[in-house]
Amino acid sequence: MEKRIREIISENSGITGIIIRDSFGKTIMINEEKVFPSASLIKLFILMALKKEDYNKKIKLKKDVKVGGCGVLKVMEDGLPLTIKDIAYLMICLSDNTATNILIDYIGMERINENIKENGFVKTILGRKMMDTKAREAGKDNFTTPKDVLGVLEILCKNPDDLDMLRNQAYSSKIPLYFPREVDFAHKTGELMYIEHDAGRLFFDGGWVDIIILTKDLEKNEDGIKINSLIGKVIFDNYCK
């Protein structure tokens, strides 16, 4: 399996970081500590920092928090009442950027970064809000590593609500592209120009396997999608057939 994974990486452009870890103790790691722009995978760390006892608190959607990109809140009516849990579901399932920024404001960027460090993720940082082009132009961005993503995935999979959010992921064009629809795969994607990520836990009879795939410096985003989907198929065929 590892030989085929390395072949897929070599056949496509860019830099790839991978961790495959199953419930039986087998692990494959490639560039596991290399730093990547996190894209929307940073939303996993925001979810981790969110206090579960706050899930039932309500806030109203305001016009001035709406931003573009992924999501539906940007087109919803101003004043719409939402629970914190609703907003978290939108952030994870639809990668909603407005929902994400609401939660960054709610928790506090400094507190999110403190929580990241408290959990031992020394190479992950939330440096800007979603769609904040001025901050990005000023050199502020969000970064992580495959190893840190594996760690936050492990934490989130222990919480039933968080795991349910990951299981209801709406975007399935990467790792699970070749999976049958009934497969139980809890995951989160991320993408920017020349960056394609996907990370999640695949459940199967008798166990599970974590699949972390981060790519950067791609010649074209299509290469990153190929890397994710073809490796996903290799892993599915190895564990689920």
C-alpha cells in the first residue's frame, strides 16, 4: 500500500504530506511534520476550541459579518437566530466562511491559538479570518501540519457532536471520490489555489483508519484532487473490500 501511495505522489506535482494510521497500530507517514497553508482545515482547530457547553447559546446573524466563498449564511436573512451548534455544523459540513468568522469572534483568535498550543500543536496557527485578503497580503495566514491534523481529528472523533459534523461533510470530491455512498467517512476538506487537502476517519467492520492528505505547490489543483482521490481508493480497497 505504501509503495502505491508513493507512486501516486510521484506521478503528480507539488509537495504532499500524508499520515495513514489504523486502529490496529499500522502507520504510514510522509512529510508528517512539514508545514502547509491550512486552508479550511484550520476550522477543525476552531471547533476543538469551542466549548461544548456553549452549543445551545443563540446569536443573531448580522450583515457586517458576512463574507464570500463557501457557505450559505452570506445569503441568509439578517437577524436569523442561530445556535452556536448550528454555526459549528455550517462551518464543518459546508465549510461556511461566515460561520467560521462568527466563531472566531465568539471564541477569540488569541484564545483559539492558546487552545491549539495547550493541546500540543506547536506548528498550527490561526493568523487571519476567512476571506481576509488584507491580512493575507500582510503575511498573516493559517498553517498546520499533517501530524497536527491527525491530533485534532483524534480529539474531535471522541465527541459525538463533532464526529457527527464530520460525518455530514458535504464535499466528497477528494479522498471519498471512489467510495460507495454508504461508507462511513468522517472528514473535512480544504482548498486554495494550488492547495488541496482532505483529512478524516474511515470506519469499517472491525476498525477504523485515519487518512490525512495535505498538498501544496501544485502545478494545478487537479493534481491535488488526483492525489487525494487515488490514495483514498487505495486505502478503501485495502481496508473495506
